[in-house]
Amino acid sequence: MPTPPPEPPPAGYAVPARLWRALDRRRPPGADAVADAWRSPVRGPWLTSVLGAVLLATLPLVMVTGLLDWIAYGPRLDQAFPRDVGWLRPPVFDWPTRPAWLFRLTQGLHVTLGIVLVPVVLAKLWSVVPKLFAWPPARSAAQVLERLSLLLLVGGILFETATGLLNVQYAYLFGFDFYTAHWYGAWVFTAALVTHVAIKLPRLVTALRGPGFAGTPVARTAPEPADPDGLVARRPGPATMSRRGVLALTGGGAALLAVLTVGQSLDGPLRRTALLLPRGRQPGEGPNGFPVNRTAAAAGVSAEETGDGWRLTLRTAGRTVELDRPGLLAMAQHTARLPIACVEGWSTTQTWTGVRLRDLAALAGVPAPATARVRSLERTGLFRQAALTAGQVLDGDSLLALRVNGVDLSPDHGWPARIVVPALPGVHCTKWVREITFEEAGGG
């Protein structure tokens, strides 16, 4: 049995010292028993710092890609969710169309890395769980700030992870708007993370510079020296796993989740391993056999609406043009191989054929539109319409797609016509298009 570490010297109290002493004297029933229940000898500053360093290197990427994805939705066009973010509104720009895989990359990283980090987050929480039961809860105002940041940090990452995973699986079990809650939860978590890093970074660096413990086998695994943060067990028990084993188990869990997830953002053989695809959907076979987020039936789009009587209406300030599908097929056709990427993390690259949006704008009499507003036959839902910037309309690969992979679009993929634009979020690649309004600069 490993030798118990020496008890740390009693910490002093800062102002208001009388309050902290009073709390220390009036310990709640069972406080010592709970503190002594955490007996694993592998807990300590080194293990916590290794896991913290991994999260410190990766979580900023999750946060930055999430912010970029919000910008991709077009806050300048009032179609990013949530819309009104007040003073939390970051600097924004018109989302580019190049590289065509840009949104596929940012959203794929945001979702995939968020899932892959779940075992690391759980291991980090396990490594610091004794601190949550320490008494008194603080000995100084600085510790109060640290505890508050820790509470918001833990609550924030659990909230963001839980709501994100439920959104990926379309399981909206919560009674609030996902976009609004996820946005504000992210800012709470970010503020807590910055505060926590500012407080704890010196300790993390010191622990990582000290002697490593990863190479110690189970038989020789002993507690680290007592630390002022209370991470080392007060009454450690025998080791059942080495620190190397904890890291291997955590890394193995992350690798397994990567294998089960990353294929949803890639085409090819890895698609078959993506068992965590939303609802495990099987998109079918053939040229239209790729994922779909919202079916025609779910959108309430009937066969009568998309039949021979369907017309595409092009509008400008003083002109209206109507085209049926044969008329669109008679126009110059363009083919482009482009990805579709959705907020749930899945994406796919297909070969699309149709009429360039810039050709439709020219036909409507606005060869250089400032924006284009696209409306669907779908009558309900957040994304039944979308606005496109001038750069998105005028890109040579931006299409009103009529065919995919050499065949007509299926009803679920937007028959009789849908929007496909490079690097555009999938929900803005409007399906079942019925109307496009091209607007000149100044709304003319």
C-alpha cells in the first residue's frame, strides 16, 4: 500500500479572515468523510495539468470555429441565430465562397472535436472532483473568484456539450431555443475559461515542468506530494491504475469517438464507420443516396406543388420573370462538384448541375445584385428562406441546381430546384425554391 503523503500545512486566511475561520469551525456533517472518500493516488497536480493542457490547446479551436460558423450564417443579413446579441456581437464579415470546403471544415471541426473531447473533459472533471467538496469553500477573496470561475467553467462545458450532442442527434429534449442557449452558454464558458486560465496557468506550468509520472507502473504508483489546491487525496488507497493507464484510457475513448464520428464530415470509406451520424440515418442508394436534413414530407412540400404547375419567380424592384423547369433546362447549364455541410456536423460532396445564379440575376435585369433573397415552397421553419450576399450570387459555381450526379434531384433533395453555393451552410442552400428576389445596392 502506498505511503500516505504528508498533510499540507494549514493554509492561512485572507480578509475577511474571521468569516473563513468561522466556516472552518462549523464544518457540515460528513464533510471530512466525503473528502476522504476520494482515495485514488493518481490524482494530483501533474495529471490534472496534463489533461488541462490538452483542453487548453483544443477548446479554443472549438470556440473559434463555433464563432466562425455563426458568422457564416450571415449576421449582416439578419439571419444568424440568435439575431440580436447586443454588445456580444463580434466583428463580422461577409462569408467567402472560397475555398468551397470552408464551412465543411469549420463546422466539421466544431462538432467532431467537441465530441472527441468528451472523454478528456470527463477525465479532467474526475481529476478535480475532490475540490468540489473542500471545506471551507474558500480562504480568500481570490479563492472565491476561482471557485466561481470553476463553477461556471464546469457548468458551461457540461451545458454546451449536452446541448450540442442533443442537437447533433436532432433530440430537442430541452424546452428552449438551441441557438440562443448555445450562443450565450458559449460566452459564459469562454469568460470562465479565460478567468480560470489566468488564475491557474502558473500552477499548470509548474506541474508540467516538475517530475513526470506517466512512466510509473501500477505497482509503484504513489501519490504526489501534498499540494495547496487539495488535488492529492488526503487518505490515498492502493492504486488500481497508473497515471499512464488513465491517460491511455482517456486517449483511447477520444480515438474511438473520432473513428465513430469523423466519417460524417468526410466522403469515402470512413463514412461507413460514422455510427454516430444523426439518428444513424441511411440515405439510400443511387445518385441521390446521400444525407438529407429535412425531407419533403417533413417540410410539408407536396407533389402537387412541385409538379408541372411549378414556376420559379424572379423578382426585382420593377420586374418579374417566371420560368418553368423546361425553361430553366433550356438555359446554359453549369456543373460543379461542391460540398453541402450542415450544422449537425455531417457533410458530403456531390456533383451539381443547373443554372448559375448570376445568369438568373442578369435575366431579371440586375447583373450585379447586392443581395438575393430565396424563398422555398416550405411554409414553416426557420430556414424556409435565405439571403445571399453579392459574392455568393456572383460566384461562378453558385447554382440553382436542377440535377445531381447526372440525374434529376429527388424530392427530398429539393426537386424541382434548389440552391447550391460554395462554402454556404447547408440550411441556406434552400430546397424547393419558388422565388428569388434580386436587390440592388440601396434596396433599389
